Amino acid sequence: MAQRRMGIIVFVLCFCLCLLPRAARAASTTDAKEPISTEQNCSLTISYCSNGIAFSALPVRLYKIADVSADYQYTLTPSFAASNLILNGIQTVGEWNVIRVTLESFILANEVAADLNTVTDLEGKASFDTLKPGLYLAIAERAIQDETTYVFGSALIALPGLGTDGLWQYQVDVTAKSEMIPPSEEDKKIELKVLKLWKGDNGSHARPATIEVEIFRNGTSYQTVTLSEENHWTYTWSAEDDGSDWKVVERNIPTGYTMTVEERETAFVLTNTFDHDVPKPPETGDTANIMLWVILMIVSGSSLIIFGITGKRNRV
């Protein structure tokens, strides 16, 4: 019990830190005074503003990733059940970031349709009503203003959120941070890399000899490459450094494995974990250094990691 409570405290501290430099407070979820009312509707408002500009008519997609129980246990929705992601028991911002990126890859690979689509109003706000409690992923399109590209990172948002009074708030308002990308310099190049890691199979016969990885640039297929022991399960490519949005998708994930995607600046790490044991949350390679993850997330524009993600629960 003490270890689990410490995990909750660590997450709350991480959530506060990820909103830097603006001071923020989040109530310790051990102070929750009530279970979640799973039948009560929630509303969500996300503000997309940057550099004094409110981005109106900005397309925003909302996906429901998981339902949540009264004692705060997640169950993946049918649209995302095939991802086999474990959402319960996650304790660090880094782990949630891996979940977020993996979900983006899953949506791209499977052409998952959004549950809701909207555009921002004149104040740059995207509003969603009559949402059932659960975990949601919001993805906004890029915006261009005076030759500068504004990128709003995707956001994992838990509904409802916990108020400082220990009561659940079914109306949640959050603000997205953005990354500004200036016009690209002529002939400037960037080197990107994809790396495949294997976990838990000890090189068993379950591991295929090769895998196919499809690379996407701004949502469009760029190329498909084959990874194997021969190329050390890696591939590197060079492209124009113009702020393009790069994603990687593993095709035909082998049976018995759960795949996660982690972004490390210009590198993409695909990890296939063999599921012969009780599944564990994806590891980031450094769960102790939370501040490093916070800095990386701020730089990438992923500001809305989780809002009120943890709750007082009956432990698994």
C-alpha cells in the first residue's frame, strides 16, 4: 500500500512539473473523498493559443482510449483493445509519454477514426460535451502564421479531474502549450533513426527474422524499410530539416508481442515485449530521472500529458 501511494505522489509531482514554468498545483489523489460517478457526463475544453495568438478554426480530433471504473481502473475501448496496452499501475510521466506516442502510431497504422471532431472557436478553444468518464487522446492539426509553424502536441486527458477539495470535477479546462517552428534553412538536413528492441523472449523462436516498418511524414507514407539482425534492427535516413512530423509504424506485429513506440528527439524506439508473463507498463530506460522527461515533453510541445490521471482507488 505504501509503495502504491508513493507512486501516486510521484505522478502528481510530475504533473505539476510538466506545467513549468507556470506554477501549478494538483491535489494529492489520496485526498479524493468519493468514487467516480461513471454515469455522469463530463465536458472538456482545450485552449490552443501561442505567442498571443488564439488559433481559430483549428481542427481537433478526440479519441476515447479507455473507460474507467468507479475505483479508477482502465479498460481499453474496442477501438484500441488490439493495442494490448497496460494503462493501470503506470507511475511516471515517461511511461505515459510512451503510451501517448504508441497510441498515435496505433491510430496511424490502423486508420482509427476519431470519436469526435471539432474546430476551435474564435478564442482558440475546442469544446466537447457529454463525454463519459475515461481516458481520452486529443490531437490538433498544425497551424501556420506568418511563415511560422505552430505545433500542438497530442494530449492524454483523464476525465473527470480531481479538485483541491477532494471532489471529482466533471468539467475540465486545460491549455495546450505549443512549439514554434521557424521557416527552414535552405539545404539544412536532419538525421533520423528507427531502432527495434526485443524484450522478454530471450531470442526465442517466437521472434521473427525480419520486421517491416513504415515511415510517415506529415501523415503520408514516406517509405517502408525492413529491419533484421543483419542491419542490427536499425535504419537511419536523412531528410530536410523543415519541422515535418515524422512517425513510424510497425507492420504485422508478431503474435505474442505487445509493441510500444518511444520518441527520443530524432530517434524512434520500437519495443516488442513478449507476453508470456504478466504484462507490465512500457519502460522508458530511465524511470528515475523524471525532470529529464519533463524537459523533453515541454520541448516537443506535449504539454497536456494527463489531467487528473490518478484517483483514489481500490488497488488491483
